[in-house]
Amino acid sequence: MNSLKPTELAYDHHQGQGPCVIFCGGFNSSRMGNKAVALEDYCASNGQEYIRFDYQAHGESGGDFGDCTISTWLDDTLSIIDSVAENQSVVLIGSSFGGWLALLATQRRPEKIVGLILIACAVDMTHYYPERLRGVPLSTDSLGRAYYALPNQYDDEQDYRLYQAMIEDGAQYRLLESDAAFSQPMHLIHGQDDDVIPWQRSLAILDQLASGIASFTLIKNGDHRLSSSSDLSGINHSLADLLATINGSSD
């Protein structure tokens, strides 16, 4: 494990050929997840540079979750791009919430990001929360920070906290129905049975935001996590295809 000061971000960096592949994990996940580790194995076996990291208040990184916002985690992503992959062009692979961050980071580093893979992308995540939170009472933690508590489908013992400050901060980062456009080669992957982010949202990204080479893969019977062995193999194939596209365009 390495740490990036002053934000104390935990990350793992496998050296190899460029472009550097960076995995941006999901909300409340860590760099130890199945997709992050499987992609590292794939990149290592193919001599590809690869980074997986934890946002602040995720995994082994420092920080208080209640103090973090979309701006915080976007800055974390940019710090990894700028300070760890500093001399390389970058392919971003974003899962769920990490897909939104990957798009936002690409907006801010358009010359450095050369390709995107978006897995069940939770673009504009906070914009859709008010409908989801209808009827959920607003609570306050011991520091006076307002949050909504939701059941965590992956952890029965710990609530899923959505802080009001994070939801409000996310409003400035809405991409759909904006004039944003991404010319980088883009692969979108979504499970047909995703009960967290509807697969139609990936189609909206394809229709509204992708202005270059782009493809969409709908996984029959696929869930939100897309972490089965066949799902992971498919993600690896998507990365191989994307790298071939990038390398072909640079010849």
C-alpha cells in the first residue's frame, strides 16, 4: 500500500507500459473489490501500467465520510491522475459512482485521458436521490451533520448514509442534459437486471455525451455489481478492445 499526502489516499501502483489504466471504484467500496483486483491481475499479466485507489473515507484512505462530498472525491481522482500517473496518458475505468467521477475527471483533464470504460455508470447520482429518499427522515449525526439512513444491501449491520451536504454539492456536476461532450473512445457496460442504476442511463450517456467512438454492452441477467467470473472476463475483453483502438489511432 502507498499513500498520497496530504490527503492520505491509499493506492496500489503496478508499473508497466502506457497508457496507465486507473480504476475508479464505486460509492462505499474499496480498491480491494473484485473488479479492481481482477483488472490488476489482467494488466500485470499483459505488462500494462495500472492503479487502483481508495477515495477519502473509503477503504484504507483517511478522512471522515461525513465531511466528504462529490468535490472531495473528484479531487482525489484528479490527485491520482496528476501525481501518480503523472507522466502517462490515462484510461479510466469507472464502476457505478466511479463512472461519474471518471467522466468529471475527463472533463478536467481532456488531453490526458485517452479512453473510458464505464460500468453501470451512476452519472448524476445525486440528482436522482430526492425521489429515492422520499419519505426517509432526515437524521443528524453527533457533529450536527444532516444525513439520510438507508438499508445497506451489502451489509446488514451498517446503514447506508447519504449526507445532505454531499447531495447538495453534486448539483453542480450534472452531465446529462448539459452541453458536455466526450470525444475519447468509450465503452459502456451495464447489467440488464441492475436494480440500482437502470441500464437506460448508460444509453443516455451514449446518446447525449459520447461524441467519438463509443459502444454499449448490455449483459443479459447482469446485476449492478457485475463481478461474476464471466462479467470480469468481459470487462477485461473490453479493456483489450479499447487499448487496441487507442494504440491503433496513435500509429
